[in-house]
Amino acid sequence: MFLEDLFVRQHFRGRGIGKGLLAAVARIAVDEHCYGIHWEVLDWNAKAIEMYKAMGAEFRDQWRLVLLSGEALRRLAGQAL
């Protein structure tokens, strides 16, 4: 399962809300027989990284983020059969 966005407003952080939300997503993933949950985190987000590590998440540094947008996206779309 790919998790696109999970955000807790600054005022509510540190109360276990993020962990609770991820636990709910994990429950859905288990119920749907998913292999796991995949998401991304920016390298400067130390508190989130710390939380993910504490939950047992693995960091896959060998993967590279890819984005195709703008003119390059339109150019490729124009090549569709």
C-alpha cells in the first residue's frame, strides 16, 4: 500500500496522533492482505524519521524519487499510442 500524505498540524504533534493514524493505515493494510506500507519522508524531517524508526520502519536509501511533470510530461503524453 502506498501512503501519499499524512500530516498532523504542528499544534497537535507529540500527542500520538501520527502514530494512531499510521496504526489505522496498518490495520487496513493487514485487512487487505498488503505486503506492507510504503511512504516517503524528507531527509530534514528528523522527528518523523525518529518516529518511523521507533515503529520499526525500514529506510530504503537505494531508491530514488522520480517526478515527471510540466513540458516533459506533456511531451511524453503526446507519444502515447
